[in-house]
Amino acid sequence: MKVPKSDHIITIEGASHRSTTVRNHKPLTAREREVLRLVAEGHKNKEIAQLLGISVKTVETHRANINNKLAFRNVVDLIRYAIQKFSLLRSRANSTIGIFKLV
């Protein structure tokens, strides 16, 4: 299948040796990215709601919107993506900090 160059592609590598490629048609809002980060950190919906000062139902709505925007089929895809995305960001930040310490 040919993918138009204008589409943003996300590949999720799974432990079951499969990868899922999805098109990201709509960007996530700042709040959705915040919820995604907290999911990656292992927080439950109730904890996320308390941390952000919103209702559990609102957290569930944000998670549903994330699933729809990124075309995830299940919660596992969402959590796997969140962990990969924020692990990568953390490793980039750590390597940048390491460079500055050496200079």
C-alpha cells in the first residue's frame, strides 16, 4: 500500500513481533498529550483525573479521542505508543544533558 508523503506515520513495535502503522490525521491537543504522558507513567484514570483536576469521565473522553485520532484498536496500542513516545523523549533529553555536562 502506498502512503502519501503528507501523512504522518506512527509505527508501534509490539512484543509479539508485529508492528502497527497508523496515520495521524489530526494532531493531539495539549491536554491529550498530557493525558498520554500520564498513561505512559502508569497512572490510572482516577489518578490522572486527580492530578489534572478534571473528572474521570473527562479523562476517559481524552483517551477515547487519542484512540480515535491515532486509530488505535485497543488500550494496549495506546499504552505501547505512550511508553515508546515518552521513553524516546526522555532518552533524547538525557543525551542532551550529558553533552552539556561534558562541555
